[in-house]
Amino acid sequence: MHPTDEVRGRDGPSAPVHSPVSNDVKKRAAEFFSVWGELAGKNDRALAIVCLADMDRLLKLLLEAFLVDPAEEGLFEPHSPLGPVSAKIRMAYHLGLVTGTERDNLHQLNKIRHRFAHDVVSSFDDQDIADRCANLAFPDDLEESVHLKMQEPVNRFIAATLLLYYSLQFRALLARGDKRGSPDELGPSDLSEVHNGLRNVALLRRQEDC
């Protein structure tokens, strides 16, 4: 297991969550998988771009489920802090919303998409793209059960995307239960501590002036 394969809570790493994925998520994943399957072997460039568009959308949903009014601040606009998919990946990881392996796979997929977006004649058979696909991490039991099929770069790309499709939607459901809220305003007891601190600072300054 990857050393950071745990969803971290406020008090440190928590145990991995094992819960069934809803039927709706399964149905939607099957629909997207059908689209990806149609593109595989026919249009590698379209496959990579479509898959990463889905990942970008799901990362946005995940962060929206957790953050305080992110849309109000325009955080996801193209030139805003969380506009790029790479920024969403880093933020989701550092908030403890995705595991280290998920983060690494997302970065690999994004680099593959970037190559396809800037080179119209690229394919999954290109060595650098095939190497990135080989670096995608999967649970050991999945690697072993479909070993031969998983040797093909495009198959690894699709499998990694499908796993992330499931996990990001599930993690968004978890994030809604721990959504951030604005802190309470300071109360009278808090303000009295502030006043005491200011008085102490004033006394120290007077003593220094004497």
C-alpha cells in the first residue's frame, strides 16, 4: 500500500473507508466507461482529453463539497488559484480529500493529457506516454487479476480513470459530511483576552520608555 493511502482527518490519518458505491455512481461510471471504450483504439487524443475533462469536473465537485463558498470567490475560474487541474489535484491532496496514490495517478493522467493536447499525432504507443501509463498504480489484486490486459498502455489509462471516477465521487459524498463553515465571531470572553493582551503590550512599552 502507498504510505499515504489513507484519507486524513483533522486529527491525522484515519482508517481507509470501506463503503458501497451508490447505484447511481455505478450507472454513471458505466455510461462514461462505454464512451471511453468507443474512443479507445480509434482516437487516442480524444480519449485522453475527454477522460481528463471528467477528472477535472469531479475534482471541482469534490472541492466544492468541502470548501466554504468556493464559487462565490471564483476560485475555479480559468485564471484563478484553483482553475488548473494540477492545482485542484494538489489542493485535494493537502486537504486530505484524496490519497497519495490518487494524487500521483491524477498527475500522471494530466501529463498524458497535456502531451496529447499539444501533439496531435501522439498515441498511447509513444514511449513517453506508455512509460507514464506504466507508472500508474493499482491495487495488487487488480494488477494480478487482469495482468495481461493491463500491460497495454491504453488499458491502464482507462482503468486508472475508471477507478478515479468511482473514488472521487465517493470522496465527494464523504466531504459533504465534513464541509467547512465560517468560524463563529469572537465572543465577549475572547475579546476580553484581546483587551488584556493589548494592555500588557502598552504596559511593556511604558516600562521600556522609562
